[in-house]
Amino acid sequence: QVQLLESGGGLVQAGGSLRLSCAASGRSFIDYDMAWFRQAPGKEREFVAGIRRTITYYADSAEGRFTISGDNSTSIITLQMNSLKSEDSAVYYCAADPHAPMPRVVASYMYWGQGTQVTVTS
């Protein structure tokens, strides 16, 4: 069974950094679409960053500040978040799918983690 487990969330001041990790287990994810989404209270879940093999892509809000990377040997996906802003506060979710037809869309992903809370104080 496929499982995704996020870690690395926490409380940080604006301008600071956090590194989120997603440990994937149950099979090889080398050919999967992997992504990070986030959901703030009262808002819809939104795309943050995605990766398939070496191809990465970002939401406009994350471009230049966040970096997604993957280690196929350990099946761990990381999201390095720098220059954090209060509006980045949300629960961050890791997602995976064998082939996400629209990688920036929530409904494209079959597997989800439980999420990790990120809170940025101003």
C-alpha cells in the first residue's frame, strides 16, 4: 500500500526558512508525479510545487523562494522554503500519482499524505 508521510513543518518567523520532507513508501516512485499542495483555513487546497523525474514546476507564489527536489534512492521528496511570508501559513500536503493529467490540480492525484502544519509569524 502506498503511503506518504510528511515532516518538517513548524513555527517560523517571516523571512525564515523551513524544509519539508515527504517519505513515500509502498513502491518505487521514480516515474510518479509528485507534488506539494497547501491549504489555509477557509481556503481551497492549492498547488505549490511539483516534480516528475528531473522536471520541476512551481506556483507563481512559490517561484524563486521554494525548491522541490527528489531522491529516487530513498523515495523522499523535499520542499525547501525560503523567505517565508505570513501568507505561506497552511497545512502542507504531499501528493503522488502514476501520471497526473493536470499536475497542478488536486483531483489529479491518487495518493495524499496527512499534512504538516507550517505557521509563519510576522
